[in-house]
Amino acid sequence: MDAFDPDERKIFVPEEIQESIRTLIRWAGDDPDREGLADTPKRVARAWREYCQGYDADPGEHLSRTFAEVGGYDEIVVLKNIPFQSHCEHHMAPITGTASIAYLPTDRVVGISKLARVLHGYAERLQVQERLTAQVAQAIWDNLRPQGVAVVIEAQHGCMTGRGVKTHGVGMVTSRMLGCFLDNPESRKEVLALMNKC
């Protein structure tokens, strides 16, 4: 649990963390003591605690409460185009995109907001898109025990748009299929059609 600054009711930022950010500002070529940057070390540190709050819990815990009363429904459940933000572990640059998550239940379903919470729980860590995709799918597979899971993520990477090759408008797509969506071509085709991915 984070300590709070008693004056501001905000997360307390240790001096060594602030000094690290001041060092980075100096190295970038600016003066961390000038008026516009004086409070930046605290703001940056608090922002990063928020960006990385996914480390504080197991995202799979959101899937612990399920429902059996579904009126006989036994088809695919899809939540499409869930927006998310993450940060790449290589340059700590933003990753922004959307995810579509589907599963074919056995005898129980989960509240749809929980699928988004699982995504955000893993996205709020330093990430690579491939691992994020796999982690979301595996959490659903392990916790819900469905017949199949499909996760498709489309995202843009700040490490490619804001530095290096500086190429804008490029999206990366990753997918992970488990169970019937991996083993059965018809089921895979159906779930991708429901996601509008084929």
C-alpha cells in the first residue's frame, strides 16, 4: 500500500525517486528547478504509479464471481473494441489500442465488465503486446474453464510513432486462440466474424 503525502492526500513520492526524474530532465537538456518543471518529478512519479497499478493485484481475481442463470444461453460471448493504454517495456512509451475478447462458456458466464478489468489489469504494467494478448487469454481460460477463448488486440506503439522510425498510422495486431477457437476452424471463423476481424 502506498503512503500518502499528509498535505496533499496524494501518494508520497520518496526523494530518491524525485531526484531520478530530475536527473533525467537534466540529461534531456532542461533545468528541473525552473518554475514549469519544479513539481514535475512528483507528478511523473505519481503518474507512473497509476500507469503501473496492474502490478498491485491478480487480474484473474475479477473472474471469480460467475453466474449460472443464463436462460440456456450456450453460444459465444464477445466484448468488442475495449479501449486500453499500456506502456512498452523497452522504451516505456505508450501503447494505445483496443481489444476484442470472446469465450464460449461451458455452464457459467462472468459479468462483461470483468473482461475489461482483466485487460486493464494486465495492460497497467510494462508490457509487450504479444504477452498482453496471451496473459488476457490465459487468465480467462484458467479461471472460467470455457470451451474456447479468443483475444485479438490492435494497438499503436509510441516507441514506433514518437521515436526511431517515426511512422504514424501503423497498427499492430496480435491474437491468441485457445480451446475450440484454436482446434476448430469453423469456431475460429465464427468468432473472428463476430469480432469483425475477417
